[in-house]
Amino acid sequence: MKNEKTKTIDFKYHHIKHYKYQAQSKKTLVTSILLTLFFALIELFGGIFSGSLALISDSFHMFSDVVALLFSIIAVFFSAKKPNKNFTYGFLRIEIISAFINGLALMIISVGIVIEAIKRLFNPEHVDFFTMFTIAVIGLLVNIILMAVLIKSLKKEKNLNVKSALWHFLGDTLNSVGVIIAAIILKLTNLVIFDIIISIIISIVIFIGGFKIAKEAFFILMEAVPSDLDIDEIHAKILTISKIKDIHEFHLWNISEENISISFHILLNEYDGVNDYEIVNDVVKLLKNEYGIEHVTVQIENPEINPHL
């Protein structure tokens, strides 16, 4: 009996790639991690020394940024891996899972800061103006630099994790501005409550940003219809193609932030002498040209052969 070679599946995709190389995003995230970790340590020790809740709160927020950015680096690494026989869609979804965790982390941290702020209302502590003000100014400069780096990266490569990081650092920037304002008011009035009020305001901003990121990632994970596409409009457009009578089993979803997929079954007005391939080609062209959807799966059915209940 002759030995037969084991056949392997050749994963060649002709419509869209189920992976992406993100050299710019990777470089951006590594730079962000190093700068964030360095400043988080400065803020933590500065907050402890000065007694500022706003600084301590922001330092924990910065440490959460480091963890979130590490998740993002892992996601970028896996997103570059090509599909295999076990993961035919590739590993792009890890990017979305990471972004969802990042968003939840922001929301949890903001709630924690509010709880600590409420405790401080009943047990106010002395705050050193000079340390608080100096570190907040340095923090503002660092966060502005980080935001500029992230915005530049997003212009070159779309990445939900980089977008998530941008929200993190937007919150940090507002933190720094808030701490600076609180420090000045504290110096002029000697009222520690402003440090607490600013902490609560910052927490609300952080919570909103985290909610937006988590919501966007959640919708992708749930394979919801992309928010910028109208399913009724697409349905109606397809029905304008010649010989198409109806469509059903209609599904439209995101694999990742950029990869949109669509699948449905088609019923025709007539079947004799009809070239199925031409109809499918017309559908594919319409979806690509009108809506930028390139991953299209279409099945033409004949009610006489394929019973419909």
C-alpha cells in the first residue's frame, strides 16, 4: 500500500486579510508604556509626599494605563498572526477583547476614585501645594506628548487599542489640568475640598471614556451591525439588482474594527437560463463600491430544490 501524503489546507484569502501587521501601532504602544510607567511612579510618590488625592488617584489611573497598554501590545502581536486550521478568522478578535477589558478597567478605576474621594470628604488631609503643582505640570506635558504620538499613529493605522489608549491619556491630560486648577485654588483658599472635587470630576470623564470604548468593543464581540451602516438601506439596494426577488438569512457584522462581513441567501424571479455567477458578482460589486464591504458570502436558492417553510 502506497504512503499517501497528508493534505494540508492552504489558507489563501482573496477578499480580505484576516490579519494585519501594525508596526506603527506596536512602536507607539511601546513608547507609551515606557513614558507612562515612568510618570506613574513619579505621581505615586509625589501624591504620597504631598498628600494629594488627585495625584494618587491619577497615579493608579496611569498604572492601569500601563496594564491596558500591555494588553494592547499582546493584541497587536496576535493580530499579525495568520489564520490557521483552528482559527480560520485569524486572531484579530483579540484586539477587540483587549479593548473591552481596557474600557472596563477605566470604569472600575473611576468608581474607585470616587469612593476614595467621598472618604476624604469626611477625613480631609493636608496637601502640599508645591509638590502637587509641579508634578501636575510635568504630567500635563507628558500626556500632551503621548496624545500627539497616539494621534499620529491613528492617522497611519486604525487600531481600537490605540484609540482606547488615546482615551486613557485624554483622561490623564484632563487629570493634570484638574490637579493644576485644584492646586492653585488650594493655594489661594487653603480649602482641601477642591482637590476632592477635581478627583470626582476627573473620575466622571474617565468613566465616560471607558464606557465608550467598552461599548464599541462589546458591539463587535456580539457581532452587531456596524453603527455606520443601515441594514434596511443595504437590504433595499440588493433588491434593486436584476432578477433578485428576495433575500433572507441576512447577517452583517464586524470581525474586528475594520473587517466587515456579510452573508445572506437569495431568491430569484426566474431560474431558467440565469447565470448565478453574474448575479453574485453584481451583488459583490454593489456591496464593495457602495458600502466598502469586501467579505461577502452569498447563496442562491431555488424554492423547488431548497424547500422554504
